[in-house]
Amino acid sequence: MQQKHDQYKRDAEKLSDTRHRYNELIWVTKEDNSMKTPVKLNVNRQSHELFIPENKTLLEVLREDLGLMGTKHGCELGECGACTVLINGEPHLACLTMPLEVEGKEILTVEGMGTLSKPHPLQTAFVEMGAIQCGYCTSGMLLTSKALLDQKPLPSRAEIKDALSGNICRCTGFRKIYDAVELAAKRMCDQASADRAPTLKGGTSNE
């Protein structure tokens, strides 16, 4: 009996020592930058120098390291579009993008589109048209729509549908989203035309 008790004690001590060494390893992994990779990211016109694990996705870095929670954590399979960001103006899925792949490129999240005092026309149109319900898909919808309008200022309904085909909304049925993109496109084109128009001072002359 004593022999068995001594064996149990040795096993317990061995297990305790193993757990202690495991905890030390985890602590080193978290705290020692030598276990991580340096990366420099340009996000929303700001430069960030970070040390991150090599297996961390851009989605995780944006949310966990930079606190940009507008980029949503959805399927992690590249199927829902909730994590869409713009990289050099093109829509990309942050859940499938590794930070090292986008070093030196311009990354735009929904936080960089506009502000409360000066929202982007797409953001205004989405609110006015009721294109938001739960809102989980909205940031991806907005950024994908922005990329479309930057390339094609006045797209057709079919082109809007095609551009947003990779972004899933389970609430609105998409119609109000398409309406909002059309409204924003018209307003942006009207504003661009107004900005190009010459300012007439002191009347005009036909001579």
C-alpha cells in the first residue's frame, strides 16, 4: 500500500512539474517577441509596426491588435464577406489574408470610410434607405460598394448585384442595399458634376 501511495505521489509531482513547464512555455510564447514576426501595416492612412504570430490572419490583427472591430468575424471560410476590407482599393477577405502579404499596401476598413460628422455618401444612403438591420454584414457591403463606385461611378443594377454577390445578408433581402448603392452613386456623380462646373462671377459673356 505504501509503495502504491509513493508511486501516486511521484506521478502527481511529475504532472505538476509538466504543467509548470507548459505554463512557462505559454508565457514565453506570449511575451517573447522572438517567437513572433515583425510586420508593418498601413491601415486607414496610418502606419502600424507590430509583432504577431505567423499564423494570425489580417482579420485577427485588425480586431485584436488594432482594435478595429468594424471588420466582422464571420465564417472564417471566405464565404460570407463580413470581413471584407479594401487593399489598394480592391475588396479582399481579411479572414483569408495573411498580414505579411499586405505589407506596404494600403488597407482600408470601415472605420476609415467616414466619420460621424462627415460620413461617406454610401453610409448615409444605407441609413436613409433602411439597408441595415442587424448590421453584421454592413461593413463588408459598404467597402465592396465603395470599390465598385470608385471604379464605375454609375453602375447598373446588374453590376451592383454582381459586385455584392460575395457578401451575404440574412436580414434585408438585398433590395434596400441595392437601392442604397444606387442612391449613393447618383449623389456622388451629381456632386462630382457640381464640383467640375465653373464658378461664374460677374455674369457671362457670349462674345
